[in-house]
Amino acid sequence: MPSKYLLLILTILCTLLMLVTFGTDVFNRPFNAAVGYVVVPFQQGVGKLGEWLSNRSEELVQIRSLLEENTRLKEEIASLTEENTLLQQDKYELNQLRSLMELDEQYGSYHKVGARIIGRDAGNWYSSFTIDKGADDGLAVDMNVIAGGGLVGRITAVAPNWARVTSIIADDSNVSGMTLSTEDNLIVSGNLQLMAENCITFSQLVDSQNTVVAGDKIVTSNISDKFLPNILIGYINSIERDANNLTKSGLLTPAVDFEHLREVLVITDTKQTVDEADLLED
């Protein structure tokens, strides 16, 4: 076949194919089917992956924001906890000061100096402790120490800026006391073992009328050579008659909480000076 006829035939065929392509979807259907099986699932996978990455990115932003907020809240909680602790300490110290002020008013006839406890012997009880006032503040041996509504003990050693206090609950402590209701004399003795029951002992009580009962107040007597009179020691917890049938003994609950002492009042008037003043007045 001559080449010019072949070219004419191919031209006519291409023209027909173009017309069929633009005018119908005969060739698009197979292509679209192939795209539907291959390209669309790929696009869907890419879309889901993009959505997942976007969600994870938002979650990371939220987690970072939550972590920052958590850190800030922890700092606020720590600050509030510290502030609350300080407020509780201030409240406790305020209550202690109020208690000391009431005690100061209760024993207003005596001169007193406030002191803070700075050390104590090992154990749960303030049987012997050190205060932050001493000879430079006018303190001396045998001065009485009070706190919490009653008698704590007396000063047994003094330095220029500190003093040592032995309390009435110490094993070697003996205080001459009397019942406030009947003025019967007795001896109050320290006992650290019994302090587990918040008690110490008393003995040599002469109660011939059998009028002393549990709950009666015990105060220091006027015949004591170390302690000023009428300072509250504690309350009778239990009482029983001795084997000699002449005296009674028992347990006494101290008026002072010897487990939680922080501040005390030192009475700067000693028994000797008070007795001498009474003699001069007489």
C-alpha cells in the first residue's frame, strides 16, 4: 500500500479515536476501575494516617499543657502546704502564749520570766531540760518553773545564758504538797515509768476524816523548802490506805503536759526570799 494511503488511514483512525475518547467513556471505565482498586485505597490510607498524626499531635500538645499545669499546681500545693504549716505553728505558739498569759495572771503575785526550751534529756518526757535564759536574765538555782496551768519543776543548774530544769516527774524528784480541799500534807514523787499512764505517785497522806477523793487538787504546801506555796501540781487519780492504816498513797495526774512542753515561765521569787519578805511584814 502506498505510504500516502497508509498515512491517510492512520490519520482517519486517530481522528476517530479522539472523537470516541472525548465523546464517550469507553476507555475511561477500565482506567477508572484500575484507579478505584489501586489509588483510592492508597489515598484513604494516607488520609487516615494524616488524621492519626494530627490527633497524636493535638494529644501531645494537650499532654505538654497538662504537664506544665501539673507542675504549676504541685508548686502551688507545696507553697500552700508550707503556708498552712506555718499558720498551724503560729496558731500553736499563739495558744501557748495565751496559756502562759493566763498562767501569769493566775500567779500574778510572783515575778516571772518567760523562757523557751532548747534541749532535753533522751526520752518521751521532759523530765530534765534546758531553757534559753540564765544568770544574765536574773535566774538562779531553786527558782520554780511553771507551764500549762501548773508546776513543772525547779532550776537545778544555771549558766550565764542557759539554765537546767528538773521537773517533778523525774525519778529523784520529791515535792511537799497538800490537798487543796482539806490542806492535808503529802509527798509527791516522780516516776517516769508511770508517766506512760500519765501518772506520778503521792504518799504519806494523813486523811483521818476520809474526805480526800479522786479528782481533788494537789498544790504545793507552805512547808516546802524549795517550792512556793499553792502552785497546782495535779489531781488525785487513785487513792488507797497504806498497810500501817495511818497514811494513804496513790497516783496523781500532773496538771502539766510533760510530753509537749515548748515555753515555760520561771518565777524569779524563790521560797527563801518570799519567806524572808513575809517575816519582815510580820
